[in-house]
Amino acid sequence: MFFQNTNRRDFLMTLGILGGAAVSSRLAGGEATQPSSERLAIEGGEPVRKSLLSARPYGPQFYDDREKQELIEVLESRQPFRWWHEKSKVLQFEKAYAAHLGVKYALGVTSGTTALVTAMAALEVGPGDEVILPAWTWYADYDAIVLAGGLPVFAEVDESFNIDPTDIESKITPQTKAIIVCHLQGTPADLEPIMDIAKKYGLRVLEDFAQCVGGKYKGRYVGTLGDIGINSFQLSKTITSGEGGAVVTNDVVLFERSLRFHDVGSLRSPYQEMLKGGIVAPYASCNFRMSEFTGAVLKAQLEKLETICSRLRQNARFVRENIADLPGIKLRKSPDIEGDIGYAVYIDLGNRQNRDRFLRALRAEGIAAVGPVGSVILPTDRRIEAKATVHREWPSFRTKRAGELRYGAECCPKTIDIINRFGGVIIDPNFTEDDLKDIVKAIRKVYLAMRQA
Ligand SMILES: *Cc1c(COP(=O)(O)O)cnc(C)c1O
């Protein structure tokens, strides 16, 4: 379970010692004077650290001779294009990636965004179709739906920061075709109830695991449980080639549709042979082919994926376990804490004002603290609220239903509340034990001071 001390918390709750409201009102107080030893740095006390401790992008910290060797081989081969030769690094990466995740097919593409656009084409999302997505995620999920001509319909997130399974059913209409489930900031979404809903209504499930590569849900890698999965290898993801992405699926038709879409409608060797000529007719498509240089780096990075994830998990667990006894502490929810990659540790601070004060105080202690990052509350984004597209005749928003559908803050009050009241620390796979102790020390110091205030 997520809370090691659930029973203790429940026990204290029943005694009336703890409770959400009580914690909030105490946190809401000012920044009172502390005993000099524990005086907060923000009030002129001694900071826990002299210089700011901050996580860095994960993948490049693990670049070594393996990436170098793979890249040199591409240079020396003088074959930087994935087709027309036998030793494609992209193909080797695709096979290794699919095997690692335990999925039949993986396709390398140029980015997570183009992987999403490809997945929309594979799922045949088009004008008149509705796709449900979480109100808090990255732009690309929304944009891929609109670029396909479909209508994005937002659902709220819950305290896992992922789509709330209980807010999906009310968003389904006869036009709904798919649900995009995002596994954000390293935490898997609660897929089981979502898959049940999808089955009940005959909907497709697209898993966006861009921020959770290496994460698992009930023992299986996220991205492989829905109809199709996409991820990114951009700098801020678990492993990286700077830019890059992948589409993964167990469905041969979705794979062939993706393959053709990503490469001008064609099916080239060796996929031509592997799919025995294929069964899908070519259709209007793109070029999202991955470069051999990208494939080379990713082939080497994949070998480091489990190391990165296990270090993150270990470091995140250390922080969680050493703040678990703080009175009233409530952490971000995770439907599978063992499968969570440990990207961050987030605490519920009750409301935005307290959260922001908590972040400022932690930064003053030398710990880079942040609110939920890497995504946007999309319905409140100006261009989304305005339903702006590349052309005024764009099909997404021309129906009566689309005209009536309101974006903006009123469509996601719960999401806005949740995203604004959590604050925490991004974990680095190479944080030392001293770093982790400083994080714990700073969180405890600030949290307790704010409670007393
Ligand atoms: C990064 C990201 C994407 C887009 O990936 P790019 O490679 O940057 O295009 C899509 N979805 C989520 C959730 C992401 O975090």
C-alpha cells in the first residue's frame, strides 16, 4: 500500500488528532518565529543546503561508451537511413523495445507527438469522433485529436494526477471512439476500471506513457495494456535521444496502419516480409521515420532503463518512508506504488496558498521544489478555450455538439483544485544518500514549521 502508516493515520484520525480541515487551518497561518535551530531559511535561518539540489534529465547522465559505439557504427556504415540495408539500428531498437515491454510490435517515430498523430490514424479517429482525455496532460494529446479532425472531451483527474476513472462514463456519447489514458510523472493510471468501461462501451484505449516509460501496472508495463500505446524519448523522459518516440501495440492491424501512416503509406522490407505483404490498403500518410542515429542512441539507452527506474524507485521510497510519520501527511495517490517509477514525491498542502508557501520555503532550504509539472491544465489554455485551429472550416468544432461543449475552468474544477494544492520534489536517479537526507530534513522542517504556525 501507498501509506506505510495508514493504520496509524486512521487511528490518529479517530482520536481527532488529525484531519484535513484541521491541518489546512493550521497550515494557513503565517510564518511564525521558530526556535533558532529550526528557524526556516526563508525567515533568515540556516538553510539545509548551501546550493540548490535539483534533479537533472535522466538519460544523458547514463550516456557512456555504449551510445558512443552505436553512433560510431552508424557513421562508419554511411547508412543513416533505416531502410535499404540489413543492419538498421532503428529495427534492432524496435525489436528490443517490444521484447522488453512484452508487446508484439514497437515502431520508432520522430517524437511522442508524431506517435500520437500516428496512433490517431491507426485508430481511425476522424471528423465526428469524440476522444476523452484528461484535463491535465501535455498539449500533444489534445492536438493529436484535433489534427485528426476529432473532438477532444475532457475528464477530470484524481489525486493520482491521472484521469479519474469515475469521471469517464458521464463523458461518453454515441460519438465517443477512444479514451486517452496518460500515465503522468511516473505514476501509472488506474487502468483496470478504465479498461472495463472501454469494454462496456466498445471504446479503444490509447495509453500515453511518455512520462512513465518503465512503469508497471499490476506487474505489466504501462503502454501495453490498452489497444495501442505511445511514448516519447524527448530529453525530459525516462530514456532519451533528445527527440524521438514510439508506438507499441499487440494488434497487427493497428501496427500495419501505424507503419504505413508513418512512412508515406508504404510497407517496406523487412516489415513487408514479416507481415506477408500486409492486409491494410495504403492511405494518405506522413513521414515520421526515425533516424538511424536516434535508433543507435535508444538501443544503448534501453539497456539502462531498468537501472534508471530502480534507482528512482529506491530514492523516492526513501523520501516517502522518512516523511510518512509527519502528522496529517497525505501523499499523491498511486494505484500501484511498486510499478510507479518514482519520478517525484508530492504532498497535499491543502490549498494553493499553502502549497506555494511550502515551495518557497523548501527552495530557500536549498531543495528545488515544484508543483505538478510537465503538463498543462489544458481546458484553461487560451488557444484551447478558444478552440483555435489552423483553418476556420476545421471539422473538429463545426458540429452542434462541439459548439455546445464548453472548455475553460468550469469544465475541470476538480483538476484545478488538485493540481494547485500539491507540491513536491522531483527525484533524480543519482541523488546520493546525503542528498536524500537533505530532502527529508527540509521537508520535515518546513512541514512542521507550517503546521505550528
Ligand atoms: C512529452 C510528452 C508528449 C510529447 O512528446 P514529444 O516527444 O515532446 O513530442 C506527449 N504526451 C506526454 C504526456 C508527454 O509528456
